[in-house]
Amino acid sequence: MFLDLLRKRRSIRLYDSRPVEKKHIDLLIEAMLRSPSSRSLNPWHFVVVTDPGLIEGLSKAKPHGAKFLKNAPLAIVVCADPSVSDVWVEDCSIASLHLHLAATDLGLGSCWIQIRKRQHDESLSSEQYVAKILHIPEEMRVEAVIAVGYPKEEKQGQPGSSLLYERVSYDKYGQAK
């Protein structure tokens, strides 16, 4: 059931060292490529990274919130050509969500690492840093890096009591059911 998958999914930052099998990587790629896209323009591109040295380099893309990536066996860099669509950020985000859900369904853990609008250091953005490491063309934008691997930690799904139902309105904003 889809709702069971949503209830189970969590951001995982600790990974077992075993590699993600090619058959699983292929399914993750298929899930991203099946993502809906505004006007079916599909502005996204994905860089699948399994090289440990490159993954370690990507883990240094920003000062905070990326270091855990160095222990992931797989990183998927989500980027786009903004000349293809003005809503490339949304399309990349939807594709990333498909990746997270497919990973959970396959028994893998995943975690989003924000790259767009982040800084590597005072002189270089995180996007520029990632683009340099992976030879991403200058006209492309890097949205995020998604860490993927077999979870080395177990997290329970978010409890239903944590859901913000008070932010749901009916018919008009602010109107309760």
C-alpha cells in the first residue's frame, strides 16, 4: 500500500558499507524517469555516482548537512537544464521524491542533501563545487544530491500525532472541517 510506504519512509544518514545492486539502481533510475513533469518537458538530468572517491568529494559540497554522504555507497545528483522549463526546481523535486519512495520500497535508505542556494565556501557555491567534481556543464543547475544505501540505522515512521492537520483548511483558508 502506498500509504504504508509513506508512513515508513524516513531520512537515513547511516549506511551499511555494502554496495547497492545494479538491479536496484536500475529501478531507482526508472522511478525517477517515470516522474511527472510540467508539460512533459523533463528538464532533469541525473548523475549516478558509485565511485567512493567521488562520493567523498561530494560529501564536502557544503559545510553542514552533507558529511554523512561519505559513508553512502550511492549518490544520485539531481540537476536540470533551466532553459528547458521554468519549473525545473519543482520537476527535480518530484523526481527526487520518486527516488526516495522507490528506495524505501526496495529496503534502502535515502536522504536529501540540498545543493541549490547553498555555499561550499566564501568563493564557491555548492552547485559550482558539485559541477566541477562531476564535469556538469555550466548551463546546468544542481538541485540536490540524494544519498542512498542499505540503512545502518532503524527509524520508526513519523507518528500520526505529529501530522499538522491544523494546517488543512476546507473550502476557504482557515476554515476547519
